[in-house]
Amino acid sequence: MAKAASKNAKIKDLKAAADAKNWTKVIRTVRSPKTGSYTFKESIVHKDKIKEHIGQ
């Protein structure tokens, strides 16, 4: 018989899932100065700082 998950573990998982919803993956195109080709830069940013990150 399998062990039952403790109540504290379930609450911890719910908090982590709620916090994870505040983060967003941002993908930017960056042009290479040497070749002129485009590359993609991916980063994980908090949802409150997306506009600051894109403006860089």
C-alpha cells in the first residue's frame, strides 16, 4: 500500500503552483551586428517586470 501524501506537502505544492503563475517566458529577437541574422533570446521574467525587460 502506498504512503499517503501529508497535508503540509499538498499545501506547499499549491503555494508553489500559485507563485509559478506570476512568471512568464519572454522571447526576444536579437540581430547579430556581424552577420545581420536574427537569433532568439529566451528568459523567464516576473509578470510585473515584462515591459522593463522588453525595453532593454
